[in-house]
Amino acid sequence: MVDQRLSIPRYWRRMPQYYRLEGVQCVKCGRVYFPPRAVCECGSREFKPYPLPSTGKLVNFTVLYSVPVEFEKMKPLIIGIVDLDGVKVVGQIVDCMNPEKLSPGIDVEVVFRMVKMDGTYGLINYGYKFRPVNNC
Amino acid sequence: MINVKLNKALATITDYEYEGFFGVTPAAQAAMAMKEYMIKYGYDYEDLAIWPIKMHERGSKNPLAYMKKQASLKDVLESEVVADPLRLYDVAPAVDGSAAVVLCNKPLKNDAVIRVDGIGVGAYGTYMGQRDSLTELYSVRDATNMALRMAHATTNDVKLVEVHDTYSILGMLALESMGLVRPGETPRLLSTGALDAGNKLVVNAGGGLKSMGFPGGASGMYELALMVMELMNVKPFESLGRAELGIVQDMAGFDLVSTSIVLRRVS
Ligand SMILES: [Zn+2]
């Protein structure tokens, strides 16, 4: 199996992000960040949670054939950048048998999936992925 | 060949909790930058294949290179896809390697003196989503400006340059972010031979990391040692002519941290 890279407590602390795509919004100026930041561009450190919308548009993508070891059985991976109402997020594009049908600008939605089995004893990591709204 | 364990190790240079965690590797990042570059400036993959072709050509004349063979357009186009549109020939091979540079403050009279005139570092955030552009490397721009300022030089004074090209697109973006080539012009200039030996600006005379190999953290020292040899006109760089100023650029991750060093021949 694969060596543990992301410790269990660290994974647990990221659950609001991995499970709910929770970003943060600056209380002073309204800027939204994902992943969350400690300090805003405006200098403020006051944030409130801001769940990102569950639909958006594809911005850029690549079909990755040479994958890290824990993704070997899922290759090729489609890695993309998705725009969720102005906040861009990087992740896998799934449920797409024909990557040639993908193009920047198409509608995508957030789905909740298994990401990988990590560690010798196989802690299962879950998180967000994206899929095209119209079948492809 | 690129293997899956190496990919896992390389992925730790991404914003690991939000990129590597989901399978993003440096090759995937470079591939998306390449796509953006191709769309922005209207290039096909065939146009960008000029980088590996030119680097292999230089490497074939460099006895220190790891890849001492020429590559044709056909070789590049028929190589396996690593991360569409990036192909195997766009990737610098991972190698073991070492280089050394001796620094001293009292050179002997008959030594050729290469002086360190300027150094600069730059850093930029890593998460791909928070960038407004994938075709400009901000850490490279900042490091280069800092180094040139310290050397009291401008981009026009630079005659030789060694850029970090672990993926061919990164070499092109580095040249453009440093201000040495106008944005979007690199493939065109390379294909006309305008960046080969004998011109105003010579890029990666030794064949870059593409033909020298990518020894991880030692890559900056590789480039530095090559640049010293280029400025001193020692074998195999006799044909470069007496260039006075060279700049070396190295980068970690995708625009994560960059270093630039300006070297000047003073005797
Ligand atoms: Zn703010």
C-alpha cells in the first residue's frame, strides 16, 4: 500500500473544505478565498465561513496519464480548474468517458467522491470532484 | 521513464492538501499552463515542439549532457502523452548529477574572472485557482528584476541565459517572465534560430535541463556551472564568442520560489 502522507488529524481538520467546499469571506471587504486564508489582501484577519456554490464552469483541464502511485488504478485522471461563481478551484473532473467532449466554458457540478485510500491500513479519504452537467 | 512513485514525490511540491491530495502533479500544472499559452497566443502543439528539438540539438554537441542525441519533430509528436498536451519529450529526465562552483575573493592574475554581479529571489502563492494567469511566472519576474537591479544591468545587456526547463513550457514562460523575450514570441524566435549561438541572446547553450537532465535541487548549480563555462568560452562553448553578461534562472514548483543570478566576465 501507499505511505501515509496526509496525517489523520490534518485530514480531519480539512473536512469542511473537502466535504462541503467551505471557503472564507472577509468580513471587512467581502473577498472570498478557497482554500481559506489567515489574512485577506485588505489586511483584515476577520473571516466568516462561505460555502461555495455547487455549480460552475470549466476553465482549463488536462488529461493526466502519468499519475501518482495512489491513483494508479484510476488513470487517466482529468485534472481541471473550475470557476464556482468567481472562485476558482482545482480538482478532478469525473464521470466523463470522452474527454475530447470537454471544453472550457461548459457547466460542471460538484460531486462528493472517494479520493484515495491512504496509509498502510487504508484510511479512506473523501472529497469534492466535479462532473459535467451534460453527459460526456 | 517516469514512474508513479516519483510522481507522488514530485506532487508534494504542489499545494499538497488541495492539489497533490487530488492527484495534481507538476506535469498537470505545466500542461494547463501550456494549454492556456497555446490558446492565448494561437499556437499548435507542433509549434511548441521546437523547444525539445532545439534543446536536444544543443545537447547533442555537449559532452556533459545526459541526452546526447538529436530529436526530430516526429520523435516529439510520437512520444507518449504525459498530461495532454504535454508529451514525454517536454519533460526533463530525472537524473542523478552534481556540479560544483568555487567562489573566491582573490583570483590569481591568469584566472578568467567571472564575477557574481547580482542575485535575486522571488516567491509567489501556489494554489492554481488563485492565480489570474498561468502564463506569467511572477516569482521569476521578481527574482530577475532584483538581480538585474543589483548588477546595474538591464535585460538588453543579457547575452546568455540559462533557464529552468523541467517542462518545455516552463522554459518559455521563464524567458518571457524575465523580460528577455516578448510574451508569446518564444516558439517563433526559437524556430527562426534567433535564440541559437551567434545571436544577440543565446538560450540554454548547453541544452537546458531537457538534455542535461533534472537532478532536483542540484539543477540551479548545474545551470550556474554551465553559465560560468559559457562565459569563459571553455569546451564545448568555444563558439559562443566573448559574451560579457549572463543570467541564470532556477525555480521550485510552479512559480513557487525562484532565484536569478547575474554573472559578468571581468577579465
Ligand atoms: Zn478583506
